[in-house]
Amino acid sequence: MTAQAGLIAQENTVDTDAVAPALVAVDWGTSSFRAAIVRADGTILRSMSAGKGIAKIPGRDFSQAFRQLLSSWEAELASLPIYLCGMVGSRQGWVETTYQECPAGFEDIARGTTRCKIDGMELRFIPGLHRYDNVAGHDVMRGEETQVIGGMTLGRERIVVTPGTHSKWILTEGQSVRHFRTFMTGDIFAAMRGHTILAHSMDEGSTLASPGEVSFEQGVRQGFRTNALMGELFSVRTRSLFSEPGFHAASYLSGLLIGSEFASGVALYPAATREGVTVIGSAALMPFYVRAAQCLGIDTEVVDGEASVLGCYRLARLNGEAW
């Protein structure tokens, strides 16, 4: 697992013929911000990203921060519908939206969009999803549902994994999200690496994990097969104390946690071992999950980071916009 991106915004422009933009798509999470101007056929005309998530907005002045981040897009902000997904629609965000109940069809999610006009901008906040069952209780997501809508091949059942601070394993079927489960893998990795006894094992040069390390692969296999993860975590410390040749503490810790996540995900959705999984999300984290799946003999299909933008576009079309 790797550190979050920095705070410097990066903008990309696609060289196309003169075409009319149809919407602005925004994925605004806890730690990062991404936006794109999309034309009516789904082509991305311009895009930008910044490490300016909702947790980094002074005074929670989201409107001002939004305009500053997209200061060169004033004409588009004033004239186009703006679809926003992610934690920007949470209680800690700009405008809190409701949760749609699972199973949730894509049309249900589109109809649940919260519309409001703020500072002359036509904003569409995409709802999150809520699931409850008698075994695991409540679970929620915000943003991953839009990645699924944008990244999935429609019309077939598929298990989607979205790596992140709070990874999701999501069961889809046709144009709907049927079920999901959240795993705090990234959060636990950061906490264990920086705020426990294991921090002493992360010597200089080894605080970042690598999916190419033998230690990572060892951790994945051990995490997948163990039924005593709390004990295995302490082995990160003991192995580093006795200086095992080639041992890389951060990679092994990452592997243990991801391997344990895979064990739980496969137990929940056994079809993953037969049909594989689709991995959508962070380009920095996807290699870890793809390598972990390879170690465990699970096929993967990888969807690039534009999934949330395409999801906003598809929801806009379902709402009769972006034509």
C-alpha cells in the first residue's frame, strides 16, 4: 500500500475537434478530488485531480474550494449539470444525501440524486448505498456505487473489489448492486504501521509496501489461510527482530491484511474463486490486489480510474441529462 497523492492539482486536456460539453463529473472523497468535463458521447474533454479531499477543506467552505479547484472552468460550472459522488455527499461533506437500499438498481440510484442550486451551479449529489442483514448488520458506501456503474459490463453477475482505505467487495447483477461488504484494510495498515509496536519494524526505506516483494506474497498466503490474524500481525515484529534475510516488514504487513481480506471476501462470495473479480479504483493500490489475486489463483479484470467519471455520465443519462 502506498501514501496518498500530494496536494498539487494536475489537469489534462484531450485534443479533440470542437464538441459541446454535456456535464461536469466530480469524484470528491475524503482525501482526494477528481473532476472531468464530459461530452454527450461520454468522451472526456478535460480532467483534473488534486489531493484536496473534503477532510482538507478549511472551515468546510466547500463552495469556495470547489470554485478555486475548478477556477478555469467557470463557463462550464455556470452552464452544465454537475454530478458529484463520494464523501462530498456524506454528513461531513457539502450536501448530505440519503442512502439507497440494496439491492439497488442503477435507475434507483439515478432517481435518488439530490438536486440543488448553489452559487449559480446546478449540482447533482449521487446517493450512497445502505445494506443490512442479520449476520453482518449495517454497511454503507459512497462513491463506489458510481465506480461500479461506470466500470461494469452490464448484463452479467460480477464481483467487484474497490481497493482503498475502506475496501469494498460488491456483488453486482445486471444493472444493480445486490450486496456488498466493507473491509478497513487500508485504515488498519496505516494504523498498524504508524501507531503500534510494528512501527519499530518499519526501518528507513521499508515504510512503503511493494506488491513485487517476496514478503508481500508470503503475507498474502499467510493472511489468506490463517484464522488467527491478531497473532500473525505480531509476527511482523518478531520476524524483523530476528533479521530474516530479505524480509520486508511493510510489504509483509500489507500482504497479511490483503490476504485476510481476500479470505473473507471469498467466504462471502465463493464465485470469486471460479469466475474471478473485477478490480476498480486507485491506480496506486490496484497492483497489490491484482498480485494478491494471482498468488491465490483468482482471475482479475482491471478497470481504469475513469470509472467514476463514466458512472456520473451514465447516471446523468438515466436522469435525462447529458444528451
